[in-house]
Amino acid sequence: MLTLQHLDHVALRVRDIHRSAEWYEKILGLKRLHPKEWGPFPIFMVAGQTGIALFPTQSREAQLPPPGDWVRAHHYAFRVDQENFEKAKAHLTPLDIFWSV
């Protein structure tokens, strides 16, 4: 069985990734990580070993969902060492569950 180390990051879709990144820097003190090889997004905001990956919405006119009992997230990522990453691949691949680096 694999052993997860911690929640690595949560991905969020936002209307303006640069404005959102500034907010996370100014308000929460997160540090910006955005290597050039990633292209325009995501912008990764980190605190210690945990982060928020900011992705743009598909349109600048994106509306907020209506109030109610809904939960929606782009994805969650768990940190694992290389040994447990290989265990996860071996476990998930035969189950046809998508995994990525």
C-alpha cells in the first residue's frame, strides 16, 4: 500500500490569475512559483510544502455558481516519494484511473 506524505496543492480556476496571485501574496503571504517552462499557467502559490495552483477560467465572463450544496475542484494532489509514486502507478494503472506527474 502506498503512503501519502501530505496534500501537495489544490488547483483553482480564477478569472484573473495575476490579480489572484497578488492577493495570495499580499493577504496570505504565499510565495509565487512560476517557472518559465510552464508557460502562462499555472501560477503556483506556496506556503511551506503546500500550494495553490492558479489556472484561468475559460472565459473572462465566467459566472460564480449559484449558492447551494455543491463542491467543485479542479484537482487535488498528494505528495509522495518516488517509491510510493511507483506503487501508486502500479495500483492505479490496472484500474484505468488517470494519474499524472
